[in-house]
Amino acid sequence: MADNIAVTVVIPTFNQASRLELTLSSFLYQEPSRGGWEVVVVDDGSTDDTSSIIEAFAGRLPLRSLRQPNSGRSAARNAGAAIARGRVLAFCDSDRVCAPSFVSAHAATAAADRDLLVSLGDVREVHVSDLDRRRAEILNDIDAGCPWLARRSRRPAFVAELHRYVIGPDGRAGISLAWLCFLSGNVSLSREAFEQAGGFDEDFVQWGFEHFELGYRLASLGATFRYRPDATNYHLAHRRGPGLYESGIEASTVLLKRKHPQLPAETLARWARGETTLPEVHATACRPESL
């Protein structure tokens, strides 16, 4: 089934039906893209109305889906990639609204003729109070091309720091921390690169560093990381369960130390908690070629 279309957008989801509806709505307004595209939604054992939302969009989008027992985001993304038909795999989370240029921008990865090119989307964040009450307003904004979301959005602090310190004026991530730019809520790469790197490590089951870890393996293979400002999506920020980030970072730190002892996992964890800066991470990091 591979290599039939340009891009497959893989969306893992777990109990985010209301936000998934907005995410899928944004794909109704995508600009034309050469080579064709599809969306694959992987329901990671949701217990809410996720299946109904997917069914509602099945006839309106080039959409396929699968359901699996709750196994974590890494396993869900890998499952979506396994059934994807696209030459390029683009990853998007189920709480993100995509700008109209999202698919066509990531489709450029397919035309770049570079197997180890990673396209870094523009990650933006919007805090919307009482999202359910404002659903109609957000849907109208999506219909209009997301001008309100664009005005209200900003880069999260850690993403802004990546842009200041890692991504150069030409859009290339040029220092040894390029792999930290691999943010799985908005990123694309060729199917060949994904398979060569081995996909996401499914030992990472909690929220955490599974995207950095795959980025590190891609960097060790010689991947080039380039920022695409037109591949924009907007994270609809929301509260998480108590301790989710803290426990996820702790578990991911242990795994990262075990799998890649040459990496400064503890410093990376401090950076993820906002307790240090990228220069400190850079100062203690080993280069990917030492893998």
C-alpha cells in the first residue's frame, strides 16, 4: 500500500473527541496538494465519543482509522505509519488545528528527493477558555483560514528557545541539538527514513521524550532537519491530569538514560521542566555521531 500518495497525516488520539472534531475539521479546508494525501486516525483505546467523531468525518475526508487497546502514543503512531499509503509521514496530535497550508507544506518533503530530510512544522499554542462554549466560533475561524488562531497564538517557550538557539536563518537546525526539534505534534519525514530509524520506541508509554529519542536516532543516521514556517498547526492548550507531566518526564528520563547513556538525560529533564536553558543542555550533550 505504500508509495501511492504523497502524504499520510498520522493522528494518534485518546479520549479527546471534542478536540479531535476541531482537528479533523481543519483538514476540510486544506489547500490542494500535489500527489494526494490522506489522514489516518489511530484510536488508542478511547472511552469517549471518539469513534463517533471519526465516523462523522469518514465520508468528508480521505480518512482511514484503526482502533487498538490503550498502548501509548508511540505505539499508536507506529500503528498508523504501518498502514499509511504516503511516501511521507506527517504527524499531528489530536488537539491541534491545522492551517490550510499544513498538508501542502509537508508534501514538499516528498518532492525534496532526500530520504533523510525531516521537515519541522511551525508549532503554535493557543489558550482558549471554555472551548466547548466557543466551539462554533473556532469552527468559523477554521472556515475562514484560522486568522483568529494565528493572531492569538504564540510559540511555547521551549519551542521559541529552539528557534533562537538551534534553527538558523536559513531554516536549518545546525548544531548538535537538532534532534530536539523533532516535535511529533507537527513534523514529517519520508517513510524510508522512519523505517530506517525504527519508528517510535514503544517502551515510551507515558507523556515524555519519545519524540526526542526518535529525533536523536534520526540525527545519528545523518538526517537534515529543516524548519517549514508554512506547516503550521495550533495546539489547543488544555489542562492535564495532576502530575502527568512530572511523572512522564521522570519515567522518560529513566528510559533515555538506559537507552542512550551518553546523553545528558537529567539536564534534558531539567530543561523540559523549565529549570535550565538550551545552552546548558548543549554544553553537556554528546554529538549524535557518538551513538
